[in-house]
Amino acid sequence: MLRKLVAVAGVSLALASAVFAQEKTGTRPGFSLEAGSAIIVLVRPEISVGEQSTGGLFEPNADWTAQAREQIAAALQARQGALGNTVQPHDEGAGGDAGVAVQYARLFGSLAQSVMEYQFFPGNRLSTKKRRNSFDWSLGADIKKTFGNTGANYALFVYTHDEYGSAGRKMLQAAGLIASAFGVPVGVTSGVHHGYAGLVDLATGDLVWLNADLAMGGDVRTPEGASRRVQQLLEGFPGRSAPGAAGGVGR
Amino acid sequence: MKFRSALLLFAVTAAPALANSLIPAQPVAGIARSSFAARPEGEWNRLSMRPGKRVETWTLDGPLLNSVRFFGGVLPGEPLLREADKKRAPLPKVQADMLITDVPALLENTYRAQQSVSRMEIEAQEPVRIGGAAAVRFAYRFVRHETDVERRGEAVGAIKGGKLYLVTFEAPALHFFEKDLPKFRQLVATLTF
Amino acid sequence: MAAMLAGKAVAAPLPSALPPYSAAYEPRTVDERGLWMQVDEAEKQLRASNLLIADPTLGAHVRRVLCRTVGEDRCGSVRLYLLELPGFNAAMMPNGAMLVHSGLLLRTRSEAELGAVLGHEFAHFELRHSLAGFARARSATDAIAWISVLGAASGANVGASVQLLAGAFFTFSRALEKQADLLGLQYLRASPYPAGAASEVWAHLLQEQAATALERKYKPNRGRAAGFFDSHPAPADRADYLRAAAGDDPGDAAVAGHRDGMAMVRLPLLMAQVKTGDFGGTAYLIDALAAQSGWTAELLFARAELYRQRGNPRDLATAAQLYADAIRAGPAPPEAHRGLGLALLRSGDAAGGRVALAEYLRLKPDAGDARLIASLVPEDKP
């Protein structure tokens, strides 16, 4: 009986995800990256990893986050190295105005949020952004002064947030599914795994690429999981097979 | 129940009740359901969400990055934006005898009464004529508490027939304000009300 | 101790000096480290906040008050952040970062009152309260989630039990707040400030809230019997037990010291408060400041702006009078002439209004609104 109920619930979830795609990539039309040509400065990634308590509270876990940060940095290095590009972490202390770097990081957050809400995912999209081959977003050329002084020609922004459902949360989820099967809508999500990665051309400030994923996999606390996560974050990263002039939003 | 809920999802995504709409590059009238009219030279987007009864919002890249708001004919006794709690958290109201100098103050006091901004400063204020009427153009900057991003604004406002007409443009101080200001000024140059 | 907690006015013997303080504390448990990591990241953001007040004189003043309150050993652990935010608030993060809102600086009437609030926040830090609160929050929300699911499945009305549990969580927090209040009193007793100042802070806040409610015509919260979801004890109850526990503690509240420390920022903070549109509460605050220093040009100007902003016909007449008083008391900011001119114009005195506006332009020819004001003043005729 239980298995049948769970199977039934599983079907409705599958239908739901087919209707509402969870991941999207955007590329600036005409942009292509020759492998081996990029010197990428990695702005301090926003990484938070923790547990989701039974009651839905996010409990940050310092060890997991620190591990994830290390693994993601290593995986990024490996992946870009394979493409022949160089990745350097942004030195927050080095010369100039550390405050402006934070302002840009916050602004990038607003930019990424806007891309996701007003272009990528249905619900509140803007007409001018819904067109094929349209992907026109920028932070302005002045960004070069803040991130370009070590010779980098691109800046990579990464954000990933993971809440692993605790055992209590997973039990609650199962109980919720059972209740749902009896006709009482009780949706209990377990786990939150979303993130985005974006590449900015420092010469122009243009957002040349953004990949957003609202439901990622892989356990970022392990090397394999972090490697997989980086793979997902960088899915569609321009360069391996040049996408050509089309650009726009895919998947 | 399971299939019903799936269908509901289809309904929501396929035919949203209130969608954002396109403002093409051509004359547009009846902005904010008022006598506001303009002739945009480029395209804009109109947001379906209204923060007030007489407000219409246009944007290019989304309101976090650029936002033009038309306040169309606000009457004496009415606030600029919707009040969360009329009794305990009232917003300042348009007053019948307000002077042109009270227009920028009304905007600032509205934001401050909402407790949503700090460091707001009205900078230059100048007399201009909009659509043949005496108006004020003013520049300002502020920080929104929730995002901690510094924003700049430019606006024009006038009192006509006892009602307040105001158009504001706001964007992050970093890059976006300067980028989109010319487009806002172009709108204002063609504005009538 | 129990008697004190019960709020009875028993002169229990309090230690004359505070126990030794060891600053070195590293987070140990998994939860603690997670929380510290999060607040460390939050502090990084704070350092680059657009709301930070960088004024070194004000920063030094607040730090001096903190150190006089809790002692040099303790205040060395604190990194102070002053934020331009209009409300009455201060908070302390478990890693030693203390946030102070500018609204708190405006409302405290002496160094002792400011010290009382800062000491309370430091007490949370010394007692390691954040973690206890977090752990409690987690288990309470866990239980609430279970009740909701099971209740829904069984069709039972879950309302009552959710509320009961929620109440338990928040009562526990109120107990922590009271602990911090009482440790805060110990700091004050050991300091040069009078412990009675702590109770005064809450009494004033209640009066301010009553003034706001009166002008807006709603019944104020009587300040007793904290609302069900309140995480702090009710202000009136707090004023009471703090007064009782303070007993007879002598000291110099340093009213003048606080006034001097705030001198450069008082008018800008007051103007921000005026613009929030809370006529009753702001009038109360301005009156309280005037009771200490007398009616200075600055306070008369702020009061005038308050009336002109509300803008009823009688208000405009009052405002004009107050601007004139401010100018007479001197030195008043040039904006006093501006305010006078605009109040007169709106009252129908065009001639008087233009004279005042012309004086504003003479005093401040490069004002941001000079051209706008000039458009209200006709050209000088030969």
C-alpha cells in the first residue's frame, strides 16, 4: 500500500518538473571563447552548505561549507585547466577599494536575480527578454578597474546554496506524501540545492554567460560531488564547442 | 487529486492571469490610467504589479536594475503608494495647497515613513516645464535597507488641477543609473499630462 | 537571586565587582561553528555596508561609553558598527560584532542610558545566548512542523497546539532577555554610571510609543503582559523589574557627555526622524531633548519642520512662529529662512514669504534648490 502511494506521488512530481524547467543557460549572441585564451578571476564564491532541520530552518555547517569551498575551487581549477584557461582567486585585500568589489558582487547578485526572474523562468518574465537569441545584460566597462588589474580578462561569479534534508526532514516529507495521497495537500520539500555561475567580460562588463539551476545534484561535501556540482554549474560554459553567433537562452 | 494539482500547474504557467506587457516604441496614452502620455523612442516593459492605486511601472531589465514609475493624478488626501497599515503606519498624503517644493519632500517622506530607506538625500532641484505646466525636476540618492545597494534617482513632478503628477527613474548608482538616464530623459521630453 | 527574578524589591546583595572575564573563546560544537561562520560572513558584508556611519568622533564616543559600562577587559572583545537606521535597536552577534542603530543614539538621554542598552547586548554575548536561542528555535520549529503534518492528516484543528508550542519557544527567549537585563545591571553597578538608567530607557520608550498612538488615534499597547509572540518581556514589566533590581545605585549619568558626543550628528538624525512622519513620537523626542538643553535654535528648527510637514492650516502658522524663534535664538541653519518662507507662502502671506526666501538665497546662493526657490521669488524690481 505504501509503495503504491509513494509511486503515485512520484508521478505527480515528475509531471510538475516537466512543466517547470529548473535549469537554464544564457549566452551573449556572438560570444565565443577560445579555449586557452581566458585568464579568469574568480570572485569569492558565495557558498553555503548546511542541513535543513525538520522544521525547515537552515542550519549552517562550517565544516561542510569550508569543504565545499575547497572542493569547488579545486574542481574549477581542474576544469578550466583542462580547457587551457587560468583561474585566479580574486585577492580581496590587494590594492584599491575593497568596498567597490563588494558593491559589484552585490550588483551581480541583483543582475543574476533579474536574469532568472525576468528572462529565464516563467512567471514574471519581461516581453523584451523573452525573444529568441536575446541575452543582453551588462555591469558596465568600469568593472575592469576593480577586477582587471591582475591581467584577468574575465570575472567568474559563483553562488551555490545547499540544504541537505536532515533525517527528521526526510521522515516528515514521507509523512507529508502519505497525507497528500489521502487528499489533504501537504507539500513538504526536502533539501534545497540551487545556484548559478556567471561570466563577465572585463573589457565591456557584459554578462557573456549565465547558468542557473534551481535543483542541482551532487554532494558538494565530497570531491566527487563537488566536481559534479562544478560540472553542473559550468554546464554550457562557452569554449569547448563554440556555440557560434546564435547565443540566447538554451535548454 | 494528484492529476488536478498537475493541471493547476499547467494553468498557472500556460496562461498567467496578469502578465508583464510590452510598451512598443510608439506614442502611448493613458499611462497609469491617467492623462499621462509619452512617445518612447525605444521599447520598454510594463510591470503588471502595481505598488499603488495610481502607479504604473516601466522597466528595461527588471526593477532591481532600472525602474520608471508614473504616479498619475494623485488626489489630495491620497498617499503615493499603498499603505500597509493605514492607522499605525500611515504614509504622507498629497495636500490641496502643496507648493512645488513639497513634491520632492513628499517622495522622500513616503520612503522614510515606510522605513525602507536610509541616507536619502535630495540633491539638485530645478524649475522646469513639462507638457506646458510648471514643474520641478530633482535628483536624489538613497540606500534601500533590504538590499544595501546605493541607488540614484531623477524625477519630474507637477501639480495640475489640484492633483499630483510625478514620474521617477531609479537605478543602482553603479553603472545602471548613468546608462539608462538618457532614455528616461527622452521619455520626459515627450511627456504630457 | 530568586527573589530578584520574581521582581520583588528585595535588596539582595550583589557582587561589588564583576567576575573575571576571559576573552579567548573558540566555538566548539558543530552548531556553534556553523553559526559563527555565518556571522563572520555577515560581518564581512557589514564592513562594506552603505549604511555604516564612519564618523570617527561618534564612533569613539560610543566605544568610550561601552568601555565605561562593561570595563576595558570586556570591551576589547567588541567590534562596533554604527548603522544609519531610524529605529531604537542594537544587537550583538556571537562573534563579537555589535550593531548600533542611529535611532538608539537619538533616543538615549545620557551616557548611562546608552551604556545600559549596550551592556544588555554585551550580556547576551557573555552568556553565549545566541546558540541557546538557535537550538531552541530548531526544536520548537521541528515540533511545529510535525504537529502541522499530523494534524492535517488527521483533519484535527492544529491551531491550539501550534500556538502553545510557539508560546513555549518565545517564553524561553523572554527568559534569556531577562537574564541579559540582570547581568547588564551588574555591569552598571560596577561602572561609574547609575544602574537606575536601565529602567529609564524603557519608561521613555513607552512614553514615546504612547505619544505616537495618541496622535494617530489608536490605543497604545499598555506595555504589560507581552504579546504572545513577543520575544522580549513587555517594556513596562521590564522598567519595573529593572528599577527594583537597581536599588539605590549612585553615579553620574553623564547627560552632558552624551550631548557633546552627539553634537555633530544630532540635527541630521533628528531631521531623518522628522521625515518618518511620526508626529507624536517625534514631538515627544524633541521635547525631551529640549528639557535637557533648553530650546536651542536647532531644536526649534526641527520642531518647525515637524509642523510644516504635517501642514494643517494651524500647523503652518505654528511653524512660521517656530522658524522665527529659531532665527532669533541663533545660530539657525539657512534652511530656517527657507522653511519660514514656504510656511508663509502656504499660509497666504506672499510678501512675507518672498522676503524670507530671498534671505535664504542670500545666505546659501549655491543651495541645491536655489533655482527652484528663486522661481518662487519674483525678480527684484528697481
